[in-house]
Amino acid sequence: MSERQPVLTTQKRDHSEAAAQEAARTTLPASRRPPRWSDRRLRDAWFLLSVLLLGMLTILVLANTVSSQRGQVTPAQSGTPPVSVTKTPSTTSSPIMATGEFREYPFPQSNSQVMRLAVDHEGRLWMGEMGRNALAVFDPRTQAFQEITPPHGRYGIMGIQVAADDTIWFAEQYANYIGHYLPTTRQFHLYPLPTITTPDPSNAGKTLTLPSAPNDLALDSHGDVWFAEFNVDRLGRLDPRTGRMQHYTVAGDRTAQQLAPYGVTVDPQGMVWFTEMGAQRIGRLDPATGRVQYFPLPGVHVPLMEIASDAHGAIWVTSFSSGLLLELNPRSGAVTSYYASLTGADPGGLYGLAVTSSGDVWVTILAENALARLDAATHRFVYYRVPTENSGPLALVAGADQTLWFTETDKIGMLRP
């Protein structure tokens, strides 16, 4: 456990924060300092995820070099219920195509590189522009964008959520902090995270200092902020009322990154769920006890990405390859897999994931330039092709009136089915 107070933007940057930022800089690919990528749309979308995964896999290799005990957990935390896997039957029938009302809104400038989206109670969309080191907001009523530079930002805003009071929480992965933005006062509060030290496999006798690398975050019903610490195999919990942080280790080795927790969500019972890129399983943390329980996914050999809970407590997960959407029943441990493909061929990765208030599950399919809705009755996907060719749909969020908002390369897209 640790306790940290927020750092206000009116304060000077202290040496520990500067060190954390320098450590983050050493772990980034050259294309992040600052990114200088091609303007070609589909290539941009794929390149963004490729760089992201390359950085993740590099850290996994580092972990395997310094530790041979991969994927272990402490006995007090481990728990693996029986699990069964159901695969939806393959079909050669034609895909179910649908049309809806699409609208697209170009960003004022290129190279936006948005990873995730959130919608506030006024219908405005909030996002981190990794390519421009900005916290951005888009108002559909005025069709206007506003960009705000986060304090000490390092092109790393990943997870983002809107609180009940319409303030904005975000994870700055490379600057190694959790940020809180108050739109009414335009003030930021920063909650720095600790760094870790690990042996440098390229230089015997030397060490590397790495950021905790917060990735995704979620808010529970009490307003606490939960976040995945990608580099240190931990989940973090921040109490905004006190600034106090707690850290829950999800791997046995506290000095080496092994499992790479990525996505985070909170179910209706207050349980915290997360995906791991370094192991094909889903984790659940009980906040009352700190106990972590794991749900393995037999036959799944792909990196797990976004995670969401529906109103009934079912857990949904997208994968970065094979067009695979997973559904986990927490009560029985049963896992159902659904394959999304317009052409019948392997479409590559699903990334964006949204569960609407009506219970519909939506995903983005980058390579096939489409959004897809899972029809619960038929277990088949209904596809909506994005009008702009090679748009690269990535992030996805459900708005009011079942409207879907998604990011394209340098555009915001809207679908009203």
C-alpha cells in the first residue's frame, strides 16, 4: 500500500516526477518522441496498434530474461474455477449486413492517434490524442474540438473515464500518473505512480528504471478509480477523497513484469475485472478481500484487449487477433467465443468494445473497416460498413439513444443503427 496526495498543476514538478518521466522516455519506441508517422489512414491505424504491441512484447521479453518463473501468483491470491469453452459454429452463409446513419467529423489537425473514448452527461466526447499530447473534447452540437495539453504529458493518455460529476479521469501511461481534469475550473490534479527497478538484460550489472505504466482505468460506484499497472503486474486503486492509493499485485514476482494487465472494468456487484496480455486468462479482484481469482481460457492463444461487463454481470473481452470476441459467465466459468468476419477469412484484431444500455455488444473490426453488433438470439454478427474506405475504426463507446461513437484515423465517427 502507499499513500499519495494529488499534485496540483500550480506546483512545480518535483525530482521524483521528472525521474519517472525520464524513465518513461527510455522505454518508448523512437516513434513516440515525438511520433512522426505516415498520414496514410489505414497504415496509421494499424501502425498505432503495432507500436503499442511492440512496446508491450518488448517488456515481456525483458521479463522473461530476468525471471524464469512466468505467470506465477501468490497462493493467497490464486483461484481457478472449472471452465468450459463453447465455440459458436462456423457458417458459410452470407454475412448479415445492415445500414445506419453514419456521420464523420474530422479532427482539426492530423496525427491524432486516439486510443479510447468517454462520453459525458452533456453528450460531449473526451479522449486522449496520443499523437498530439493532448486531452481533447468534441461537442457534437457545435461540431467543435478543443485540445488541452496535460501537465508534463508524454504522448501517453490511454484509459479515460467520465465521473458522475462530469470530471475526467485519465491514465497517462508514459508520464506515469493518473490525471483528474475539472472542466469547470480547467484545473488538473495529478497522482504520480511509483517506478520499478529491474536488471538490464543488455548491460550486465546495470539496471533499468521503468514506469508503472497505467493503461486502462474504470470507476466503481463509490467513485474510486481502478487502473491497470502494465509494467508491474498490479491493479491500482485511488480514493479521490483522500488521494490514498492501494496496489494489488497479480503476479508472484514483484520485480519483473510478466502478465501485463491491460483492460479494466467493474461489474454491477463491484468486482474488478481485468485482462492480461501475457497470459490467456481473465482476472477478477474482490475489493473487500483483495483476493484475485483467475478464469483460464483454454484454446485461446491471442493477446486480450478491452474488457466490459453487461448489466447481468457477463464479462466481454476482445482479442487483438483472429477476430475473437469472448463471453465469460462468472457464475459457471463457461466461456463462449464468437468470431467476427465479413469475408470468412481471419480479419485480424478486434479492439473497440462497447455494451449498450439495452445489452447489445458492439466491436470494431479494423481490417474490414466495420463495426459489428452481436445478435444474442442468433449468435451472429450484424455488420455496419464505415462509408469512408480504409478509415481504421478503433476506439468505441456507446452514447445516448443507442448511438455509437468511434474513432477513425483523424476523424470521429458516429453510427445511429
